[in-house]
Amino acid sequence: MRSFWKNAWFLVIAVVLPIIAYAAYQLSTLSEDEENISMIYQNQLDAILFSVNQYSDDIVKGWINTMEESMESDTNVDSLISYNLFQFQPAVFQIYIRELDKEIILTSAEADTSFTTDFYQQQLPDPASDQFEQLRNYAENGFQKILSSQFNEGDRSYLLLSFIMLSPNNTVTSRMGAIILDPELFIRETLSTKFQTVAQDKFVVSAYRRDNTDPVYSTADSVNSESIAVTNNFWLLPNYYLAIGTPGKPVQDIIRERTVTNLGILLTLIAFLGIAAFLILRNVRKEMRLAQKKADFVSNVSHELRTPLALISMFAETLEMDRVPTEEKKKEYYQIMQKESGRLTGIVNKILTFSQMDNGKKQFRHDKIDLNEIVAEVVSNYEFHLRTKGFSHVLSLSEEPLPIEGDKEAIAEVLINLLDNAIKYSTDTKEITVRTVKGNEKAVMTVQDKGIGIPKGDQAQVFEKFFRVSVGDLAQSKGTGLGLSLVKQIIDEHKGDVRLESEPGKGSIFMILFPLLKQ
Ligand code: ADP
């Protein structure tokens, strides 16, 4: 058993521990992984929203460009701007350009309100102001900053974008430009195509006004606020923000679900591993026990063979030397030699039958036989043996015949083994009862003794090969541990059943049940 524990420890240290350590590591890093994936995903969504902002910037820069080019061209500024901006850009409401000595105001035909030069004077930075100076500085350094502010007129919101205008070769001019537009129209009419291209059917991209939970525009028909993963400011529209998420479940939920699934798989694997380790250990333990039992078996068998061999050789020697005084004695010695060689044959036959059966090589006959006949024959052959050993016996056969299908020799062997054991394991009360009865579709045979009995804990094991009860005097009595295992195998081959009732000190009953053949 010591090597069993060595094996068990080896399994624990080499296989179970590393896997548990790995699983623990996985468990501890799962939430970290979840955060990492979540972060990478959020960065991606951020980039998508960035591209929407970039796009709206490009659009407005395009308008400014149109204004700048129109101012430099000889053609009529009004018609150029009206054509390029108002006709194709429904969100653009009014254009304002201020030069050193003149001001231009162009209003879209669609506009229902108009703002006067006074309004622009008030809103736009004065050429002498620091703010104007700052814009100029930016522009001179190659960055055309757009100031953006939102205001309400009546119940409508407007966006005022103002900037310093550049010449076509990108030099700063003294012109200040402004565009008034409807921010929501801008989102819905101008930016919506961009929303759709970035969203495809993988995401939902929406724009919200800060004071409203219903989106101004969304690529999906309805938006679940929980599915929004990332929001971002609208660079040009201070009162609005952008939001992006997944169409169905929130991304966090999807990631969490994956994590939980992974966790479940991991735990199931660990559970399987535990079961596998347990089964392996159990098998190893069983194998080790069997190995131990085999070793015992070899020593038992050697012991069993040595006694008759020693007796035979001793008597043969005595006879050879002519040291036997009377003919009667000689006859007795011959008898002993014959009996002992019979015992040797018995043991060798038992081992051979066992080995044949263990290898599945033993062929059984399937004859129609009467159990009563076999039992009567075996017991009558045994009568002399029983009497000489000092046993009294009772044989009680069922009145009706007990037809079964099977191998007569094998069934006789079963009974012989049971009788041998009954003799071997009886000490004070030497009584043996052999009975056959007709049960419910069963032919039943019982062998009862009043011997030493078998402890409860060992009863299940006595049918295992090589098993011998190893307590008290029993260990002294001779045996191979094969008898009952042979019995069990033969009965299994006959689709029968074997039961054992036994109480230490009181005796044992072995009951064999065969399927009864229909008459
Ligand atoms: P063995 O050659 O040791 O008799 P068996 O397989 O026939 O091997 O029996 C296995 C063990 O079961 C025996 O060693 C013995 O301890 C116990 N046993 C079998 N039959 C009896 C019985 N009739 N009474 C008490 N113990 C028994």
C-alpha cells in the first residue's frame, strides 16, 4: 500500500496541482481579461466617434473653402454661395462675411428668420479684440480655428460658427466669416450618411441633445440607453453629444457572458479532472490490491503444493527402502500417496480452470440438465469424504425436477468448491446441509455449514479472485483464494445469481440461483 500512496502523491503533484494552479490563475485573471477586452473595445468605439467628428469638421471646412474661393473669384459671390451652400446644404441658414469696409449677409431661401449685421457685430469678435488676435495667430500657424456657439431664437436653436477666412493659397486675410445653421438639420441631413457608414449593422450610432434622452438622430429605429457603450462630445455642436453601442445586448453584458461561460467550462473541466483523478487513484488502488493478492496467492499455492509433495516423497522413500513392516501398513502408505496426489491434481486443475476462465478461453456446454441430479451425484461421491472427516450431512432435494440449461461439469465444480469450503471452514460443529428448492422461475441450491462464518465487511469480497479472509486462524487454513471466484464466474456464465448469508461463529449459507427452464 505504500507504493499506492507514492502513486497518489505523484498524480497529485504532477497532474492535479499544476492544473489547479492553472485554473486558479485563469480565474484570477478572468476579470482582468474582461477589463482589457472592454478597454480595447471602448477605444475602438471612441475612434469611430472621432471619425464622425472629423467628418463634420471636414464638411464645415468644405463650406468655408467654398466661401473663401467665392470671395476670391470674379463671379458673383451671392450666386456662388447660394448655389453651393444653400441649395445642397439644407442645414445652412445664413452666411456672413465681414471685410474691412463691407459686410455680406446671405440668407437661404428656406430660412424663416434672418439675422442682421448688428447681431453679427455683437457675436463675432471685434478686429481689435484679443480673441480676434488669437484666431489670427492660430490661422497664421496653419490652424483655422472655428468658434462655435449655440443660441436660441424663438423656439429654435441655432449654431453660430465663426472663423477667420484664408485666401486660396492659405494666407490669412482680414475677412471674418460666419455660418448660422440648424444643428439638428445638420445632424439629420448632412451627417446621417456618415453615421450609417460607420455603424453598418454592427453598431448603433446616435446623436443626443444634452437635455434630452431621445436621440436627435440614430441609425437604429429605437435605442436602448443601456446598450450605449461610449459617448463623446460633438466638437462643433456644444449642446450635443455622440453615442455608440451594439444593437442587441450591451457590450459589457456580452463580455460578461463570455467570461461566465469560460468560467463554467473551466470549472467543469476541473470537476472532470477531479473525477478522473479519483477514478485513476481508485483503479491504481485496486490494481495494487490485486498485485498484493497475487503475491499472497503464489505463496499460498506453494504452501498448498509443498505438503502433499513432501508426504508423497516421504512415503515413497520409506517404501523404496523396504522399511515397512507389514502389508497392511504398505497399503496405508499407498493410499496416502494416492490421496495426496489426488489433492495435488485437484489444486492444479483448479488453477488451470481458473486461468482458462480468466482468459475467457473456457467453453461451456449448454445442455438441458437437472440440477437435482447433479447435486445428488456430487453429494453421494462426497459422502465417504465427509464421513471420514467427521461431518454429518443432510441432503434435501426438491420433489419436482429442476431443469436448467448449462454445463454439468462446471455446476458440479461449483458444488464441490462450496462443499470443500464448508469442510475447510468448520471447526467444532461439523454439520453440512445441501438443499435444492424450486423458486419463482429459479432453481435454487444452498450449501449451509455451521462453521466459523464470514465477517460482514468481507462478504462482498470473498468472490474476488485471490481474496482470502485474513483474520485469526483463517490465515492458517490452506487455500488459494480461487474457489469462490471460480464459483462466481461459472454462475455468471449460467446467468445465475449467488448470495451469501453468514455470521461469524454461527456458519454460512451459500445460495445459488439458476434460471429455471420451462418444462
Ligand atoms: P480459499 O481457497 O481461500 O478457500 P475461496 O475463494 O474458496 O478461497 O474462499 C475465499 C475466502 O472466503 C476464504 O479464504 C475464506 O476466508 C472465506 N470462505 C469461503 N467459504 C467459507 C465458509 N463456508 N465459511 C467461512 N469462510 C468461508
